[in-house]
Amino acid sequence: MKRKRYTKRAEKIEVPVARTNKEIDAKEVRLLKEDNSQYGVIAVQEALKMAEEAELDLVEIFAKANPPVCKIMNYSKYVFDTTKKKIQARKNVKQAEQKTIKLRPNTSEGDYEIKKRKIFEFLEKGHRIKIIVWFKGREITHQELGMEMLNKVKADLEEYVRIDDEPKLEGRQVMMAIAPLANKKPNTKKENTENIENEQNA
């Protein structure tokens, strides 16, 4: 029996839609030229003639205005450029996804260094990171230990990050969110080398 193959559906990109040329049914329009300079209110037939002479399109960009605002432009190029920007913006959002690092109030120094290296890897890739210190049982009565752990992380990373969400208590955990500084990302290889040297010298 053959297994069914499931393929991931491509995410739909909304293509800008506007009335163009003879689809515009207003008698008058407020016209913008291709360079965004205002031409003023003119008859739609005159605007169509201007667009035709320029070998461009008359595009209704704000239908709810009175009279509607139209612009002379290359509509096909506008649709292509707008769609391309939306696709790129969606890629950027995916690339800058949020990662989560979990710690305990009594995380050992060795485990902490492993988690910190993972944080550096995420920062190097441009990810936003949610750092959580979670409490088990009666540990919740010592919330200050969780805050101390997050403050330690802040101190170790302050050169590379901005704090998006300051440390705060949420249920049985304290958390904060950090994101990489645009102009300064850690060098993971360098950090790993320095950590190995420190361990050898210890």
C-alpha cells in the first residue's frame, strides 16, 4: 500500500487589485502623475488620454475620495514590485522567528554555558529569543533566584542585544525577550574558542 504524500501548500500572497483605465466610472478624478506630483481635478476622459499618450495606465488608488484619486503609472510593474516586496517581507518574518531558551533557577554553570552558546547561535542568525526561568514546586517562593538568572543573562549579552521585554513573572516562570542589535552580532566560532580556552585554563 502506497503512502500518501503530503505537500505543503504555498502561502497565498495577496496581489493588489485596483480599477484601471476604462474600469474607472467616475466623471472626474484627482490626478497624480507618475512622479507623484499633483495635476489636479480633471475629467476622467482627459486623464485617460494623458495615460494613453504616456503609454501607461490610469489607476484608481483611492476610490473612496471625492473625486477618486487616480495615478498614471505602469500598473503591471506596480503589481510585480508590490508582490515582490510582500514575499520578501514574509521571508524576513520567517527568518526572524522567535526562539525559546529555558533555564532553571539552579542551572549549573556548565549547563548555563551550553545554553548561552545556543543563544549566541540564535542571535547570529538574527532570531528574537524568549528566555524563561521556570520554577518547580516550592521553588516559586524564591522568585528572586529566577530574576538573578535573567539579570546574569542580560549582563553577559548586553553587548549584543536589546531587551524587548524586561524580566517579569508569568505564572510559575519569569521571562524576558531579547533581540539582536542590528549592527552587532556575536561570532559563534570566536565565543566557542574562548569558552574552550577558559575551560582548559580553569
